[in-house]
Amino acid sequence: MALDAETIKTGYIKLPDYQKTLISAALMLLLGGLYFYLFYMDKMDEVEGLQQKLTGLQSKVNQVRAVADELPRFEAENKIVSEKLAQALKQLPGSDEIPALLVNMEKMGDQSGIVFESIILQKEKAKDFYAEVPIKLTIKGTYHDTAIFFDNISKLPRIINISRISIGKPKNLGGRLELSIDCMATTYKFIEKKNVPANKRKK
């Protein structure tokens, strides 16, 4: 039997008040449930997704802000390291500076009263970014003059290490005790890395 709106209305009016209240409450719960399921749940999913996205963005902002706060310190440290590197490289002469360094050593020897018998440049020993440059020296002079010469060598801005010192028999020349000394003076030079073309590196 088909029910029309008028029949439903008439039947509803005849119902006791408590039944009318229960029906109204049931309808309100049904409508509330439908609204929650159809609209609120979707909005909650959208809000949750946006909240996660916001949290990720805030994390990235905090990371960038932390780096930005540390940037002055990083720049200051980089400047200090660069200055120290430049200062260290000054102690490593380039290839074209080695002859000038030898001339300077001879001048220092003359000023100290040292006579150079021979200066023989030995074969270089390549390391990583530098090479050892051994120089075999044979010099003559008094103990005092030799000490002054070696002291002056140690005060040079360039690194020069004196090793393998061999002292010959002293000679008395008119009351002047002269020593004949063989030694190795080792300095170091900076090796510039040359860019190798990619096709050659592959070979």
C-alpha cells in the first residue's frame, strides 16, 4: 500500500507526544550522521593533510633559519681557513722560485762568512700537493759562522730543513779553525693540479 505525504502527516499527528519526540530525535541523529559522514569526514581528511604539509613546511623553514643564523659563523671560519692556507702556501715556493731561493741562500752564506764549495739540486720527490726539493750543500767556514748561517736559514719564510750533516776534519788556517761540512737542505714546493680533459681521463 503506497503512502503519500498527507497520510504520513495524518498518522504522525495522531501519534503520542513521546513517539513524536523519538521520531524527531531519530531524524536529527540521522541527518547529523549523514552530515558528519558526507561533509565533516572529508573536511577532516583535508585538514589533516594540510596540517601535515604545514608541519613539513615549518620544519624546512626552521632548518633554513638555523643555517641562516649560522651563516656569519661559517663565513668567518672560511675566511680564517683561507687566510691560514694562503699563509701556509707562502712557505712552499713554486717551481720558478727555486733558483731565486738558491741565490738567496748563497747571499746569506756570504753574509755569514760561509764559502760554498758546491750546491747540487737533487731529484724532486713528489708527495700529494707538494714536492720535496733536496739540495746537497758542501760549505766551509768556522763553527760560529756555520751556526749563524743555519740560524738565518731557519728564519726564512720558506721552509728549509737541514739534515744529514757531515763534518770533516777541521783545518787550522792562521789561527782560524775552518770546518768542511756536507749537508742536505730540503725545501718544498707547491704542485699545482692541472685540469685533465675528460677524454684523456677516460683513457
